Amino acid sequence: MLDNVDPFIGTAATDLPRAHGLAATWWWPKPQVGNTHPGATSPFGMVSACAYSGAYPTGYGRYAKNTEGVPEEMFDRLQASGFTHFQQSGTGAIRKYYNYVRVTPMVQPLDDLGQSWPLEDERAEAGYYAANLGTGVRCEITVGEKVAVHRYTFPDNDSARVVVDLSCGGLAIDLGRTVPLRAQAESMGHGRAQGTVVMEGVPLSVHVEVDSPGWRQMLWYDRRLIPGGTRLDFDSIRHTTLRPFGMLFMGPARAGQTIEVRLGFSLRGTEQARANLERECAGGFEAVRARTRARWRDHLGRVQVDGGTPARRTVMATALYHSLIKPCIADDESPMWPNSGPYAFDICTMWDIYKTQLPLLSAIAPDRAGDLLESLIRVCEEEGNFPIGYRMARGADRFFRQASALAHTALADVHALRRPGIDWSWALVHMVDDLRRLYGEDFWEHGVVHPITHTLDLAYAHHCTAKVARALGDHRLADDLERRSRDWINAFDPATGLLRDSEFYEGGKWNYSFRLLHDMAARIELAGGDRGFIDKLDRFFGYGADPVTQPGRCPSPVEMAAGYALNRFEGLNNEPDMEAPWAYHYAGRPDRTAEVVHAALTWQFGTGPGGLPGNDDSGGLSSWYVWASLGLFPVAGQDLFLVNAPAFGHAKLQVEGGEFVIETSGHHETPIGVDGIDRDPPPQYVQSATLNGRPLHTTHLTAAAVHHGGRLHLRLGPEPSTWGQGSRPPSLSHPHPHPKEAP
């Protein structure tokens, strides 16, 4: 998988072939750009590094801030003023844009710092990024978990220099700049310097070592050198008083001479930053690059697929890569509490990742998934609630409008797997307390809240918490929570079988009406039974509808309102309805799931910078692609996987119990992206299945069956079959459903 990764996928505006068939009827409300960056990263690492232009939202590239339609450009070329650290991955308007500690190789005077030069001959692979600046400097960057190493190859120059700007932060957009609150910098001699800047309430420390024998080093302030000065201290900085400041290393360079810059980072002071550098940077640039590449090979090797076109393999490998960049999990680095243990940030947002990415981490990186949950419990303990979004900033980003109580789903899933390492009695205390916060108080008293989607969130979280309580023996608590979990029904209008009118975040009531609830059997009955539910799903997914036109650049409010009025699936451009294709399973029509998922995999993902249909959202979108390609979909919080026709003939997951293999017979390869222009390859359907050699008549598996390892064999064919139509996935009101007649 490693050799197929293309970090440039998703870095530019969406550029996919015109969709055919079902996918042509879906409408995209969100920005048509992946918002990824090609910079150097390490799996779940604290540090990333990339060329910095100030563009939205990662600091890389050419685009201005955008919330819908085709993104507008800030610049007419790729450019950079240097190379920054800490970038988001695939997010949108989140207000925390990092890009701290800009390092700029220069052959110009210090007065030119901040100027951007053309960026050419870019190259990127997992853990490595390189490009030429228009000044003639070749720039290479690699990272470890808490370090970055830069290597610059200069042209012949009497006064080459490496400038470290500690004042840099944020983006070059309105209200996008991050200003340090306090700072200090120290020049220690012998190519060493260090400093701390307090950004968004968090002290970020860096220890710098520059391998440049014979060069001078100095501190600078307001683009003026401070000869002989060894320390800068700023007790209070404001927007009106900020002047750039930092460190500078300067001397003659021969053509082709390389200068190596090593940076260790910490959120717990310069001494720990230095220790991180010493621990991770042994051997220099190539050694760090090799170790990070080995980590990527290990993580990406936990999912393996055979077959597929070259384009499909590239998209799959890159989707897995994007799924494993975030969250950042930094051991013993919390700036908020003194204890050792994992500190997780860049959970951006839980609303985007809880359905797909967290189950993927639980399956193939269970140690890191456990660390994430341990950190979330600690955040709840320290700050008062489980966050919906959490970043390297003081205080949780709670995203009140988006969702409520989503951490409960991941906690319930991990508890069901009986994994050690978490004090579950203490976790349950926080899960229960969190249900009463914010919208939860009104839900507790009235059984319904607005925005109406929070009613579904809270009812589901009560169900997840009830499962943990029952397993721990607190049956009275479990019974009360389960009773309240049934209030999901209050969110629906019996006259329409859809959600009640309300405000909706980035969608409408149709987008949210087909979530996979904990009582899908009752949900389907409310919609008029199998036939009524399927009819609504068919309308939602555009069966029989005409193709639509996607929003262009700067779409008008009238154009956007007309699109929302379609009441249509948002494709994979947005996340609210990303699990809806599998709702067909609960109504006995897995063939419909196969058709919708096949259309999405064929037309909504491709190779090249424009290969994503929308924001990757920290890996939430890419994780969807990974699961859909494997023919599995996790139902978060329910210890359940739904089975569908996979996109590859053979695949395997490295899981806690060994290997889970998905193999097929009758599979045929289908093209995607540029391979599929003017073609609409037919989907395949499961005809029969076996699990570990025994017939599998259901369209679902327990999560334990997947995590313990085994072999799922799917016999595929070109026409729908009766497989799975009579046996439905479990629901609260029908935990062991009896076979039904096919609709």
C-alpha cells in the first residue's frame, strides 16, 4: 500500500469525470475540494510540516476560505514563504489553523522575509515532502512523531541563511492570523537555539539545531538583527504590538551544499522539546525519514487488497493514508494536566469521524484507539464534557450546533470488545454526567430537543451508555437509560415518516432522516414498513431522477436553496448522510446498498489533486472509502458490521485476533476516475456468503467476529439475489429478528 500513496490527492478543487447513472443525481452543498495537504506526516504524529502560502485551510496551496461550491483562488500559482509545522488535514472552517514556527531558507536580506516565491518540482510521499523555491533553494522535509528535519540545498551564495520565525501562526485570510500571547527565544550557540510561544493558550516549545559549521547565529526582532543578543522575552503580545521575531543562522554556501535543520517540539517546555529531538533525530535526515517510512509501512500494511485497477489501488492506499494522519496522539505532552499518558488533539470534528474513522482505528490500530479514548475521558474529567471537537488549544471546541454526545459511541464499541486499559466504572460516570450537559438537560426533561438531530444524538448516546451500564451490572441505571433512548421516536413526524421540521446543519431533514438508529425496525415501521421506507430511500438516492448541476464558484443563495430543495443524497461531498446507503439493509434490500455504494466508489473518487468530492474532514471521508471498498460498514456504537459487495476481489485486515480476510468468487474489476470516463460499469451483488466456512445468511456480523479474525467469503454475481433479504440486522425492539418476507 505504501508505494501507491499519493499525498497530493485532495489538495486542489474537485476535478472528476462527469458522473453517470445514479451518482449524477446527487447534489453537493459543501466546498468541492479535499482540503488536504501534501506535507510530511507520521501516523497519528504530533508534528506535520509543509510549504506555507497562507492559503485556506491548511496553509498550503492557492485557495481562499470557502464554505460551498467551487473554491476561489487567493493566488494564481503555487507559492511559499517558507515551511511551517502543524497543519490540519481535510478540514473546513474550524478557526484553529496552526502553521507555527516558519522556517525559511533565504539568499535575500532579512527584509524580504514573508515574501512568497514560486513553488516548483514538488514531490511527496508518506513522511516526506520536497520542492524547489523560486530562489534556487531545494527544500526537503521529513518528520518524526514530535520532530521535524529540514534539508536545504543552496545555490552558491556568500550570505545564505536559515530564518526561524516564531511569531508566525494561522493563515493569510480575514481573521485567520494567530498571534502569540507570550513568547521567549534563546540563542545558545554552537548551532543551537530554543523558544516557547503561547498560542491559543497552549505553550508550544521548540528546540532547534542547525548543522552549519562556520555560520553565525543571532536573534532578530522586527526584521532587524540583534548582534550579541542571546535572549528575547515578551510578557504580553497583542495584535497591535506584534512584530515578527525569531532566530537566524547565516553564512557562505557553496553550490550544492546542504544545511540540515532539526526541530524538536513539546507542549511541556524546551527541555522536553530537546529530549524529543535527541530521542528521535539520531542519524539525521535520512534516518528520521527511514524510521517514519517504516512506521507508515507498518500502519498501511494493516489493510491489504489484491487486484483493482492502478487508479483504484492509488485511491485506496491514499484513503487509508489520510485516515491515519489524525487525530494527533502525543504521549506525555498534555499542557493542561501534569500526569503522564496520551494527549489527543485534532479531533476535527467527532461529528465527521465517529462513524467511520474511529471504528477503523479500533480495528487496525487498537492501541492508538485506546489512547484516544483515555485522552477523551481525561478531557471530560478536566474540562467538564466530552468534546465534539478538540484541538491544540486551551478549552474544547464543542461544536454545539453540529452534534451532541458522540464519544459515547466509540466508548461503547471498545467496551463491547472487552479491551483492557480503561477504568470503565470511571468512564461510565463521565458518560452519564455528559448526557445531562447542554442540550442533554432539555432532552432529559422533555424527551425532545431542537435542532432535532440532537434528539437522535442523545437518544443514541443513552442507548450506548445503557449497554456499558448493563455490562457493569448497574441494571437500574441501564433500564432508565434504555427507556430514555426510546425517545428517538419523538424526533419523527408519523405523518411523513421523516424528521420533524427544524434547523439542520449543512443539510435538510431528508439528509438526517436515514441515520442508522439503534431501533431501525421501529424506525421502518414508522415510515410505513419496508415498502414505505424503501420508497423514501429510493427518492432520496435519486432513483429515476434527472441529473443535477453542481454549484459553481460563489453560488447564489437562490442556487443553494434550489439544491437543498431536491432533498437528495449529498454524495460523499458531506458527512450527515454518509451511512444512509446501508439503511437499505434493514429493509431487506442489500442490493440497493450495493448499487449506491458502487456508484459512489466509481464516480466520486479519483486520482490527482482533484480526486476528492469534498472536504476529507480529518480522514472521516477517506475512512468511508476504505470501509466501502472492503465491503464492510461499521455501525458505530452497536458492535455491528454490515456486509456489502467489495470493490476488490481479495482483502485482509490485520486485527487484534490475527487477520480478517474478505475473499470473493465471481468478482470482476471495474474502473474509476479517469479510467471510467463515459462508462457506467454495472454493480455486483452478493449471491451467498460464508463465514469461516459456514453459511452466512445475514447481512451483518458482530464487531467481535471481525476483530477476532476470520474469513468471509462472498460469492458475487451481476444480478440481485435473495441473499440477506429475509434476515435483518438487530434492532432494540427486535434484537434477534425473525426472517421477513422480501419487500
